[in-house]
Amino acid sequence: MLQIRKLPLIVFALLIVVFPWIARGVPAIANYPDLMVFAGIYCLITIGLSLLMGYAGQISLGQAAFFGIGAYVSAILTAKYGMNPWICMAIGMVAASIVAVLVGVPSLKLRGHYLAMATLAFGIIVFIIFNEEGEWTGGPDGLIGIPGLNLFGFQFNSVEKYYYLVWFFVFAVFLFTINIIQSRDGRALRAIHVSEAASSATGVNVSRYKIVVFVYSAILASLAGSLYAHYLNFINPSTFDLFFSIKLLIMIALGGMHDIWGAIIGAFLITFLSFEWLHFFEEFEIIVYGLILLVVTIFLPQGLAGIPHMIKNWLRR
Amino acid sequence: MDEERTDTILEVNDVVMAFGGLTALINLNFQVRRGVIKAVIGPNGAGKTTLFNVITGTFPPTEGAIFFKGQSIEHLKAHEIARLGISRTFQTVELFTNMTVLENVMVGCHMRTKSSFIASGLRLSTVRRKEEHMREKAIGILKFIGLADKCNESADSLPLGERKVLEIGRALATEPTFVCLDEPAAGLNETETLAASNLIRRIKDQGVTVLLVEHDMRVVMDISDDIMVLNYGEKIAEGPPVEIQNNPRVIEAYLGGGEEYDA
């Protein structure tokens, strides 16, 4: 039975809560809470992507586009029109889900490489729009002056405050997704992954589920985009390019696609690698990612989250 | 005529299924009476599985009509047909290999339960109750098919015989009134075949109509009430087992030189 245990979840939550205090005391990791904000933002995307790819088996190479849609909707509406950021965040999610339906209805009929190509093309098109529609998006220079977030007068104006805000969202989304996985909907998604024929013969509305999970992943990416924009107060298109979509894929492949924890582990590792540990490689960084992907697919097809399972199987033998 | 109508659960009228140049089913007409086991036999490539695929909505027929309980279904999608009460198994077992035995059957319970994505995500108490209900129902089915002791094993780890049985269990979980079983005894040993025959009989005893494709003639002759013979997409004979066994056209087209040829 697919059971996600509570204990690791509680331990993880406690670690997240106390981490900023620890970081305050250790100069070497003083900047880690800032990285953790980004890790949390990426976690939001990878959780959705893990449900979409790992559980339902649908490839998306266009998640950066939904991340960008959230970021740009928030940025444009707040910076240019002075609207309430929380409302803009919601508008971003609605916009992302509409786009997801429009893209998903035709492309989710495709499978495997074809679905990958369709979502890849979608991602590239959106990236071009961010670059070219300068009147709205500020073109390649991007948008500045995106306000920070506040709630009932409480300003999320420090790294630590924003850290707790982001991780609040991550936990809400994580729990929601875990519940989905353990419900009849989660079983339906996993069923689709293995056999669409058997799923529909068993009464699962395959196309509806594919759309729902695609929309869900788009909404999460959009939420992440809004949080990203309000944290940095500045965005430009290069954040939302094809390489970012691939990086997201590397995150869940490294962490392990078939386990929702893999989404968290992968987002963490890749964030710290790219912001902190791989500076040394500079432009060769991309080669390191390639190597990671290669090693993982050959030696760890279940990702890092699959290691305990591998050890268990190995011991049984 | 009226009496015959109510007695008929499935009616296939002039169904043609063409794949490009290949016509897999040619003007096929037949009926299935409620509560019987009807077998469809015929040499490989006769169109038996295609017939199943057309009835269960894998693809719509090129021409013709199919009525289930008087309702036309040939234009419906597979999951809509399943909802009306037609369920099936596959010739090459299509289990959800990433799930446990119990979960496979619980997917079968899926469509007879309702819950929104959001309610599931929030794990509302109604969702928890339904989940518990589905689990109990699935365990009941596993007991019926004799796999209750394996409920937490991975479906992938079962031997072929049990995988076939599990697939039947998953089909039963959809609460069908009509099941299409595609070669339930293929690849099974003698004991397993006997158990499968028994299971199919018990399914019939529950009031479920069975449409059966099977190559094992002992199973077919033993449990069927009615047999239809296909050859190259055409019906060449139909009737009770004794009649079919002695039909010269069937012997010529299907059994070839003698019975051991097929067995």
C-alpha cells in the first residue's frame, strides 16, 4: 500500500522551522536561508512536476513557462498597475491554468517523445513572448520595482520572514499533494502511468485526469513564479528559459520521480549546487548537470529517494 | 419479439471494423442473452479481440451499431462504457504493476465512488470514509477471487495465473453486469485452468453476463451456454456447445484436421 509516513514529515518540518536559528549562529552557512527560499520556490514546482511525471507519467518540458507566467502576471500587475500582490498571485494561477488547459487538451493526447516535443515548443514560445513583448514584459531587460509582500500590515521584508512564508506554502502544497497521492485520484494517476487502456476500461476518465494533473502542476509553478518575483523584486526572461525546464527535470530525476520526497530532495540539491557548490565550474556547470543526469539514469533510476528501497531489496537477497 | 428484447443484454448489429485495407470484422450480427456465458472462438486473427475492443470502446466501429441494455454505445468512450456496466480483461494482462494487489482492485472501485480533486487533497472526512469503503469492497472481491492473502503484495510479483485472476477481480470491482474476458485460461496449468473455469461460473451465478474469448476448448465447452465462431471477421456458426462441436463448417475452419490440432 502506498503509505507516506508521518514521522519523516514531522522531522523535516521541525528542521525547516529551526534552520534559520542554526544559520544565524554559524557564519559559514549564514547565507543558506536565502538559498532555502529559492529551494522552497523550486520545491513548489517540482512537487507538481513529480505528480505529473513520476506518478501520472506525463512528460513536461515547459514548466518554466508556467513559472514565468506566474512571475510576469504578478510583476506586471503589481509594478505597473499597483494591484494587490495576493490578488495578482491568484490571477497568475488562474491564467496559468487557462493556458494549461489550452495547451494540455491537444498535447496530452500525445505520448512520450511527442508530448515532450509539444511542451518543449510551448516553453520556447512563451520564452520568446517574454522577450519580445517589451511593452508589457520589459523585454530582455526585464521588470523592476516589483513590490514585496505584506499581509495585514506585516511586511515580509527580510530573508527570514520570506523563508517562513515560502516554506509555509511548500508544506501546504506538500500535504495537499500527499493526500492526493493516497486517494483514489492518486491511484487513478498511477494507473494511467502504467496502462491507459486498462485505466479507461476500469472507468478512469484518462483525458480528464491528465488535464487535471497538468493544470495542477501549472498552478503550482505559477505560485512559485509569483513568490519568486516578489522575493527578488526584479525578473527577466532568462530565468524562464528552456534550460530551467530541463533543470527542473534534473531535480526530480536526481531526487527520484516515483517518490514525492524526491521532488524535495532534488530541488534542494540542485539549488545548492547551482547557487553555491558549483560556482567553481562556471560555464562548465551545465556539463556537471549532464553528468548528474547520466549517472542517475544509469545507476539510480529511482533517484536518491529510491536508495532506501534499493538497500532493502539488496539486503533481502 | 418483445420478450426476446428484454432477454437480450447486448446486441451487435452489422458491425464492420476496418483498419485501412484490413477488415477485421465483417457485418457482424449477434446477441447476448442476459445471465449467460457466451464464448467467442475462432482461429488467431479471426477478430475476437477486435470485437472486444469495439464493444468496450477502445475504438468505435467503422460501421454498425451496438446496443447495451437497449442503449446505443458504439460512439461512447471506454470509460463511459465501463460506467454503464461493461468491464473487461486483456489478452496480455494489463495490471497496474506499480501497485499492490489491493490497490489494483481499488482502482476498479474508482468510478463507483465520487470525490473531487480538491476534497481528496484536503482529505476531508467524507473522502476518508469513501476510501475505507473502497478498501472493504476491494478486500471482499479479493476474497471472492481467492487472493485476499496476497493483498499487500506487488501485483508485479504474482505468477501469471494469479495475475489473470487479479485482472478479473479488478474488472468485477467496477460492479459490471457484463464482463468480457479475453483468454482467461491462456498460459495456465491444469489446476489454474480449473480454478478459472470455476471462477467464471461463480461470476455467472452472481447474475453477471460473461462474454468469453478462449482457445482452451475444454473450458469453452465446459462452461459456455452459447458459442459463436468467427473466421476472418465473419460469423460462421452460433449455437450451444454440442451443436458447435458437430458443425462441419466449424470443424473445417477452426479445428482443421482434428481436435488435438488446437489443443
